[in-house]
Amino acid sequence: MSFFVTVAGKYVNEKRLDIIANNLANAQTAGFKASRPVFEMISTAQDETGGSGLLKNSYVNLSDTYIDFSDASIVESGAKLDMAILGPGFFSVMTPEGVQYTRNGQFMLDKSSRLVTMGGDPVMGKGGEITINVTDGKEILIESDGSIYLGKDLVDTIKVVEFKDMKGLKPVSKSNFTYTGTDAGETPKVYTVRQGSYETSNVNVVLEMVDLIATMRAFECYTKIDQMFSDINSKLTELAKF
């Protein structure tokens, strides 16, 4: 094992630890989607003497990360403005940076009676920002297609959007994404909006902890080997002085 390979091993496992730590930190964040590492095998030399074509000094590199968009559990909160999407799609929210997308359906009304996220960003309906002027005796009802009623009056319909290129969704906050793909997005053909519920994080804490332990051990192993190479180099340097 070369010195370069050990340095690469430390780097990869350090990055893995960062990913795992971020996932665990957001295990209770509604709508959070876990990140996963993408590895590739790289070789610095090839076995030419044996004629086997086997790679020498090969090492694993962390080439990229991707978002795991698998569904998470649904929590029944009972809050009238909380919503969960069953099936594909994202809620559209207007932020100071532009339109973003989220699976976090914990919503509320602001002082202007607008439907907003917990961070105060307006939730978009098919008609734009949604304003619900609540009056006494009128109940808020949200149908399975996202239609919002105040009593018997239709207020608007929640804008749910899905994208063909999921890789075009880039995280910009704990549960928000921007879309960098070319398609404009469209309403899913099959989905359900459930009132009084919200989607939790899809982080599996047990699996993340198992991966954390394995990654820490690997990092420690590469660190020890790195130190060994450093000690050998120091001794060779001392010997060269004589």
C-alpha cells in the first residue's frame, strides 16, 4: 500500500463521516432526504511484469454524492394545515432566492393569512400564493388532490410538482431543493395529499450508526498506516545524514 493510497483512504472516509454526520443531524428534520456517497475505483499503476493486467496501487475515491429520495414515514400531527404527499412530487414554495421544492408539509398561516412554511416562505398554489382568511365557524378542509376549502368555498389547490430528472434537484437547505434540470416539472399523475400529517426524515438512524462505526474504524486504520509511513520516512531521513 503506497503513501498516496493511505492519504486517499483518509480523505474518502473523512468525507463519508461528514455525510453520515449530516444525515444523523437531520434524522428528526421533516422532509429531509439523506445523502449517499458515490465511489469509483482509481489506479495509479498497472502490473506489467506479471502480464496479468491487474491494477496496482488502486484506491477508492469519493467521486460524488446523490440524494436518496425514498419515502419516509408519515406522522399524524392533527394540525389542520399540515400536509403530506403520498406518492411522487414536491410542494412548491417561494423563497427570497426563488421557487424551491420540499417534501416538508409543516405549514401555518402568517400575519397576512398566507399559507407559509415554518420559515415564513409562501406555499404556492395553482393560482400563486395561497391566502386563507379564516372566519368563525368555517373549517379548513384539504382534499386528497390538494384542493383547499374554507367551509364550502374553494380557496386554491396546492401546487404539487414532480420532475423527470431527479438528479437535477439540488439541496439548498435541510429540506428544500432547487431544480437545475431542463424540464419545467409537471403535476404527478397519481398522488394524494393527506391533511393533518407530514413526512418525516428518511434517515435510518440504526443503519447510519452502523456505517458510522465502520467508517470511523477505516479512518483510524488509514491514519495509523499514514503515521507508520511518516515514521519510516523520518528514520530514512535520519539514516541519510550518516
